[in-house]
Amino acid sequence: MLNEHLQLNQSARLLAARRARRLGMTLIEIMIVVVIMALVATGVGIAVLPSLQKAKVQQTETAVQTVKSAVTMYIATNNTECATMEQLIEDKAIDKSTATKDPWDHDFQIDCDGTDIKVRSAGPDGQFDSADDIPRDKTQGK
């Protein structure tokens, strides 16, 4: 009888151990989940980064137009040939907190030729007269 009781007790322990193994997660299962999460995060990053760059270009195009308008107003108000960014800020023709630099933290280039005002950003590479200058159209002149 004691022998049977020990066998039942041992069987109960084995059954409990099997249940515990089924309820818990192994290290391999956890690693597989982590790898899957990393792959999903990488995919999201790859999808979002081009959109971020596109948004920076659009923001710069808007800022270029803002600076160009401020230069036009400054010239009309002060009867001068052209203005620098410092003059625009000093005269409060443009707010210092907005549109004084492009999203890549480069200064805008302001050129005036008579009534033709050209405002450009060097773009992501920070070099003027390259393919990524903003604006890219011919009306602003590359």
C-alpha cells in the first residue's frame, strides 16, 4: 500500500512538472518573439524614414517662400537692394523662432538681382549648387 502511495505521489509530481513546462515559455520561444518584434520595428523604420525626409523638404520649401516674402517686404519698406537674415530678424520682418534655418540647421542663401529675389537652402547635404538644393525649380535659380 505504501508502495502504491509513493507511485501515485511520484505520478502526480511528474504530471505537475509536465503542466508547468507547458504553461511556461522556453528561452527559444522568447527569443523568437523578440526577433519577430525586431523585424517588425525594422520594417516600420524603413517605411517611415523616407516620409520624414519628404516632410523636411516640404517644410524647407515653405520656409523658402516665407523668407522670400520677408525679403520682399523688407526691400519695399526700407528701400534697400537686399537683406540678410540678420537684418530681417532685427527689423522683425521675420520671427527668429521660425524659418531662419532649414531643417538640417543650415542657413538660407538670399540673393537679389534687381527685382528678382532668390532664396535657397543647401538641402540635406549642406552644399549649395548640388542636386538637392531647395527649391529645385528654375524660377528660384540653381
